[in-house]
Amino acid sequence: MAKKEKCVCKSVPEWLNTYADMVTLLLTFFVLLFAMSSISPGKFQQVVVGLTLALSGNPPSVLTGGQTMSEEALISEKPGIYQELLRVSEEYKGKVTIEDRDEGTFITLTNFKIFDPGSARLTAEAKEIIEKLGAVILEHTSNIIEVRGYADDRPTTKDSIYPSNWHLSSARASSVVNFMLTELKQKRFALRYSEIRSGLFDIDYFYSADRFIPIGKGDVDVNKELRSIKANFDYDTSQLQKDYESGRISLEDYQRRNGDLVKKYNQDIEKVRAKYRKIEIIIKREMKGF
């Protein structure tokens, strides 16, 4: 009787055992890391929104809410948000300008009464504009927000609560930040209450004080421009004086042209002062730390 041949099973390659062990160890390692970590509300929110949109078959929108995860997440790189800012800029034409620079996206408020002279209290119009801009900026990025305040060359009055223009400009920048973190946050809380209540929007994460850097620029920049204007004025008046003394122009021409120079000089001073009645809001390339 013939012997039955033994079934020879193919052995598993040795490398497969090593690979399986490595995968198991990696899985254990990542589970351990996850167990030790704390979940960022902003990241969790973005994952939830992204998965919802992906599973629904709709392309992700930049206006859905949630933070950006790009290392250089500028507003200008988010077409939907950037268009919304441009719409606000168009609505307040000449009062809001938007410019993309290496440092970040610059939003400048100018050519209207932002503060009373010598004051850091925002006007009603300034609050209205900042409210529209702030809701877009803060709720759709996690970038650091730098706010720059300015003062002109005229010193503060003796009865002012601000000892210098440095103090005044710093207070103006801080007023903008405080408005966003208090009045604007309260309004947005009321408008997005259902989303906040259901956990779809974490308002404390996006309206967080550690996103803001208020900076007072004082009167340094305005004085630099005014010195240049004064130098040009002095040169023109000295040339005019020489022309008169040499007899090239009459006394009547000298007086008329000198009056024109003085008038232009005063107009230039007011233009420069008006230029620095502004607030700059910079969406920096750097992001809020997690």
C-alpha cells in the first residue's frame, strides 16, 4: 500500500513576520500618542467640516468656517474670503484698502474719522467697518493678527490721559483689539449661537486674545515725512530769496510766489497728517500656536 504523501505547506516569508511586528508596534505607538494628546478645537472642527463636505460630494468652501492649516495661510490665498474682503472694501471705497505683502495681508482703514482728535475711542463708523472685516478675518483663519495704531506730529494736550503720542497710538491699536474681543465677539455669539451650542463652532478658539499683537507706532513715521517736506520747503524759499536778491524777480513776484509756497507747504502738512489717521490690520503669515 502506497504511503500518503505529506502535505507540504508553503511557509510564510520571514520578512512578513518582521513587517507585521513593525506595523503592530507603530499602531501601538500612535495610539499611545493619541491617548496622551489633547484635541485642538479648531483642528477638530476643521476635520469634522472637511469630512462632512467630502462625504456629501460638495467641494470644500473657504467660507464654511474652521481654521486654515497651511503654514502660510494668507487671506489672499483663500479666494472666497479674499473676495468677501474686497466686497467690504468696495462698499467702503476709499476707506478700506487691501494689499498683499511678504509680511502678510495688509488691511488699512483711512480717509474717515476713526478716532476723535487725541482720543482712542472708536467712532460708530469705525466699529461698523471693523465688525464686517473682523468677522471674516477671525472666523476663517487662525493667523496671528497684528494691529498698528498711529498718531500725528502734534503733541498730546496737557489735560490728556496719554502722556505722549506713543501712549496714544498704542491705546488706539488696543481699542481695535478690545472691540474685536468684546463687542464683536458678543454679536457673533448671538448670530452663531446654534452652531456654538451644537459644537460646530468654537468661538473662544477663534476670538482668542493670544492671536492679537497691538502695536503703537507713535509719531515716528509722520515726522519723518514732515521733515522731508520741510527740507523741500526751505530749499524752495531759499532759491526764491536768491532770485529776488539778484534782481531776477520783482518784489511783487517774490511775495506772490512765497505765499504760494507757504500755502502748498501747509497743505502738504495736512495731507501727511491725514495719511497717518489710520489703523492697519495685518494678517500675518505666522499662525496661532496650538
